[in-house]
Amino acid sequence: ADGLRPILDHYWLILHVSVAIMAVSVFSISAVLAVLQLSKDFSNGTGSVVERILSGLPSADTLERYSYRFAAVGFVMWTFTLVAGAIWAEHAWGRPWAWDAKEVWTLVIWLIYAGYLHARATRGWDGRRAAWLVITGFVAILLNYFVVNFLLSTKHGYAF
């Protein structure tokens, strides 16, 4: 790739970034489903336009199950993102982890979703609690993108 710094011209970086983008897309779907689930849970049957739209959606339980499935797929992809990033960092900087702000927030996101999946699978957390955990994970993703990328000094600032 002409014009790229040599450190950026590596297949592990391409895999790392591509899978991260796909994971965020999948987590986005999970979060939207969680918001819809909560909207159905909190709807009061007033017959408003929003109520009529919500009535055409699957049940809150079904939305929660779909949200869980998307979060599980996103988690696997996010795990790959962490591993691929560490492999590339070893190649680029001679160490797999530097406690860079982006790395730390990526780990925080991983821990939130790991906690969610664990709580749902072993503690029976579903319904509203599960939805709020999914939304918390997605808010962490947004913070990782907007705050870390634009306000903090990080080795991941190639495009910013």
C-alpha cells in the first residue's frame, strides 16, 4: 500500500481493524434491540404513533433473545479484535500490550460484555437488567470512539 507508514502495512492490522468495525456493527444491532425491548417494556398502551410502531415488533422477550445473540457474536468478534491487535502490536512496537488508552477502553468494553454474557448465562439475568448491560456496553463503545479517539493521547490516533 503506497503512502502508508510501514508500521501500518501489515495484514494483522487489517484484520484487527476490519473485525473491530464489524464487531461494533453487531454490538450496535444488539443495542438497538435492547432499546426497543425497553421501549416495549415501558410502553403504556396510549395508542400513540410510537405505541403502534412498537406493537408491530416482536415481544420484549424475543427482542431480548435477539439482542443476546447479537451481543454474543459481537463478543467473539471483539475478542478476536483484542487478540489480533496484540499480535500486530507485538510486530509493530515489540510488545503486545502498552496500557494505551484505546487498549484499556477496548478491554473495558470486553469486560462489560463478558460480564453481561456471564450474568445472563449463569445468573439468569434477562429482561431489563440484561438490556441495560447491553446499552452500557454500547455507551462504552461510543466513549471509546469519541472520547478516546478525539480527546486523549493514544498510539491509535493514526486517522485523527
